[in-house]
Amino acid sequence: MRVKTFEAGSMQDALDVVKKDMGEEAFILSTRTRRRPAALGMGEESVIEVTAAVDEAQAGVPPLATGTPSTYGLRPALESPAPSRRTATPAPLAPPAPPMDLQPLRRELLEIKGAVAALKDNDQRNASILKELDQMKSLLSRIQRQGMPPAQLHLPPSLLELYGDLVANDVEPLIALRLCEYAQRALTDQDGDASMGTVDPERARLFLRRVIADFIPVAPPIQLEPGKMRVAALVGPTGVGKTTTLAKLAAYAQIHLKQKVALLTLDTYRMGAVDQLQQYAQILQVPLHVALTVEDLRSALRFYQDRALVLIDTPGHSPKDTDTLNQLRGLMDELPEVETHLVLSATTKPRDLTEIATRYEPLHPTRLLFTKLDETSTYGPILSTLARVKRPLSYLGTGQEVPEALELATSRRVADLILPATMKEAE
């Protein structure tokens, strides 16, 4: 009997080599999977090692002549004696059943056994591959649901994952894609490997956060100069928190900056609007003036020339109410060098935010101010609106407390909202 060991890349290749070298009569003794150095020293690869055997004494023996009775693996049958004339001729015996060749069946069973053993050896590697495939399938499904065609998925895996995070935070898909492309370009310029899909996830996240921060325009706080009156007005739809935000700005200037402040309201449309602002004025001990006409507005500004800051509250109304908007525009045109903040709620849908900003454009807002950050869990609409409206961000309202729940907007703060830092980055 001849025994030999073969190596091949797969079980099927190994069986083909065994049959070619040892013939169809060969059978498998054992199989196993092992690792060996790959070509050119590039890592390792898996090979199938198969040990086979063949009985050379029986290999190649021609089959018996047709018609010659035989028994499988035994000597030929004895001849029957000649029949006697005195006795009747016995009935001819039935020919012996053809022998059953069990060798092919045994060979097939050994091949199956070897294949099963090889699969068991590869269980861990297969499980890892299947897990990666499941993750990629989940990521692709997530991105397809968020509206990005698979044909555009040319980002490396780490940035592709971050793209999904941005869209999940309600950043518009096209803007999210552009931000990831900028991050990929920055990584390629510095490392040269971003396009090869080898970007470390932590590094990709850090670069993308920098890109987002650079993408966000921010405005300085309201500038107060000695001996000069600064006028700032808050405009925007109803329900976004203009009056509360006005009180926060007044309280900060009065208490922390020690500046003289006056309040002026043009909002006589909403029931209780003046009463609410009057309560704030009494608490802060600052004057409040109600202007109904252009002449009222001019008189109030002349009267408050000694104030460092005059804050103007405007009526909230539907952005589609063009008549009221035109009346407000007529009053705003009388304000000298007014700093106009368009107040928007972070809870508003992205498409509605763009429409609101477009309808308030006749008032020439110079800043965007977002409120109600404490009432939402997604902050992507802030970034999308800044990209479309192209106005700097001034303040962020984070609650109802006066004046604590108002903070000056910074690019890093918004980047933290859009793509939070990891624990490693925070350290």
C-alpha cells in the first residue's frame, strides 16, 4: 500500500490531485487545514492537507472475462461434477449475485468526512467573514433607507459609517456626503491612504469633526461700545421663543456686562405678548416701550440714546402671512444699523427651516439664532440650514432659564452636536 500527503488551496483541488496521482482506487485517510506563509512573504494563507492511500497490488488489475463466474476477493468457484445417466438432470443453479463494490462508496464517505473536517477548522474564519458581511449589509441597507444611491458609495468604510451617523442626525444626505468627501481629501493629502480604504475610524472621525467645525460660520456676540447705542432685533415665526430669548440677552447685558438696556416691542398682535415682556422688564428693572407706528419707533430710539443696548421684540406670525411681514419690514427699515437675528427652532423640520429663512429674507437678517436645543435629539437641521442660508450663527437657546439657558455659538460646540466626540477625543 502506498500512502502520500498532498496540499491544495481547497478540498476539491486536493481530491483532484489525489485522483490524478494515485488513481480512482485511492481513498482518503485524513484531512486537516493549516496556515503557511503566503507568496512573497505577504502574510499567511490557509491550505488543505490531505493524506491518501492506494493498494498497489489491486490498482490497475483488469476485470475478469465476461461470463466467468467469480466471487469478490475469493478464489474461483469449484466446477460441478458431470451428471450421472441414472439420475435426473438437476435444475441449473442461479448465477451468483454480482459482487457489490464498496470501494467507491467508502471513498465518497471519506471525502465527505474530510470536507466536514475542513469546514470545522474554518469555522472561526468563516464566522468572522459572515459577521463583516452582515455589518456591511446592515450599513448598505441603512444608507439606502436614508436616500443615497449605492452607486455613489465610493467612500472608505470608516467614512461611510460616519456618513450614516450624519444622516441619522438629520444632516441632509448631499451635505453629509460633501463633508465626508472633504474629510477624505484631507486624509489623503496627509496620509495618502484614505482612498485605499485603510483609514482608522478614530482618525477619520477626528478629521470629519474638524471639517464640520470649519464649515460652520459663527458670529461674535452683540458688540457694545461705550457712548454708542447698539440696536438688535429678533425676528422669526411664532412659537420659536423670541421673547424669552430677548429677556436672556437683556439679563446678560444688564447683570454680567453692567450695561444699560432698554426693551422695545413691536408685537401687539399676540395676546399677552406685551404682558410677558413687561414681567421680564420689571424683574430686570429695565424700561419697556411699545411702538405701534413708525413715529413711535423713532421717538423711542431718540429717547433711549443713552442706552448701550436696545433690544426689539417683533411679532411672530406665519411666514406665509405676507401682509404682516410687509408691515414689519416697513418698521424695520427705520432702524439705523440694526443687527437682525432670525430666530429658528431646532425642532422644526429641515425643509420648513429653509422655507422660513427664504420668506424672512426681505427683513435682511444678518444672524441666525437657534432655540429649543433641549427639545430635540437631532441637530443636523442646524448645519443644513447654515449651509443653505449662508448666515453666521450667533446664539443657541438650550432651555427656559433666564439668562443661563443661552450660550454663544461656537463652531466646536455645533460640531459636538452634529458628530459627538468619542471618549478618547474628549480626554
